[in-house]
Amino acid sequence: MEVLQCLESRRSSRAFLDKEVDHVLLRRVLRSAGRSPSYMNTQPWEILVVEGGTKKRLAERLWDTAVGGARPRPDVPFPDRWPEALDRRTKEHRLRRFRFLGVDPEDAEKVRASYMLNFRFFDAPCVVFVGMDRTLTPWSLFDLGAYVHGLLLALESEGLGGCPQAMAVAYPDIIRDELRLDESLSIVIAVSLGYPDPDAPINGYRSTRKELDDSVRWYGR
């Protein structure tokens, strides 16, 4: 599949078939993502692939913590406000997605149920956590973003789906404890991945994008 085609066709998958991803295929995807650019070739990403019983135990712990009402404490703080245009897009996106699913955005119980699926990794057979040494600067966060995008495109090219998740890393101390990780490793983002369920309504949703000239300024023409 050509790169431009992958960029156009890729979407976040939030429902997966009960089918494991072959490790030969998974290693090929991760190897390709590892070709992503990084500042001074530092390649700061640390990749944690979690499957099987370990994934199930971790999901149960994260779920129980979220159900118990624990306040999220991510290593990379979640934004608490957005500039006006971004705030408008987040709200429009939320309304469109719930309406697409036939969910009333004011129905707190159904909205919370949808939110809680993050802590089960949308029942994907595999979740990849992307982390870095916590002494690194925002330049390395840029590198991790490039890696995750490369991973998502590689998944798309192989007929797989993925969903980058912030809420799945809301309780990084639990992740470090379950995976026996050192405190020096910051858990930045998760990507749940597998074979998308083509019959799941949520996988039919496609988010909008702003027009090119809303974000691009041309000079010297």
C-alpha cells in the first residue's frame, strides 16, 4: 500500500476481532516504525508489547482503579484547556462520534461506559506502550509522536488497526508495577492494535479534518 493511500485510509480502530497478531508480522511492523526520524538519531522510544494474561491483568487493574474514581495522574499531563478553535473541534468531534453511535451525549452513564473501554484497550489482542526516559525534553516527545505515526501507518499497510490512547496511560504507576519497570521510564502513550472488527459500528466512524488553508500559510508566491 502506498504511503499516501495509508495516510488517507487510516483511522483509529476501537473494536477488534478475537484474533492474535502473528509475532512475525508484529515484529515487521515494529521494525518499520523504528525507521521513524528522531532528533540526532537518539531514537528515544522504549516499546513495551503487552499481550495475553499480562494484558488481561493490567486491564483489570486499570479498570478497577478508574471505576474506583481515582484521579488520573499521567506522566505527561493532560491539557486542562485548549485555544478556542481547538476546543471547538474537540467538542464537535465528541458530539459527532456519539451521534454516529446513536448515544445521547447528555447520557452520562453511556458516555462513561464508552470512556471506560479505554482501560480494556478496546479488547484488542495487543497493546503497545511507548515510553522514554523521564529526564528527556519535549524534543523527544516529538520523536515519540513520529514513532507512533509510523507505527499506525505500518499497521494500516498490513491490514491491521490501531488506536493511540491517552487515557490508557492515566495511571502509569500501575503499568510500571505490573510490567516491573523502573521509575525512570515515563509512560507517554498506548496504542491498542489488532485486526479491526468490520462489523463494529464504531469502526465506521471517521473524524473530520480542517481544510488545508485553515492551517497552512503560504509565503513567497
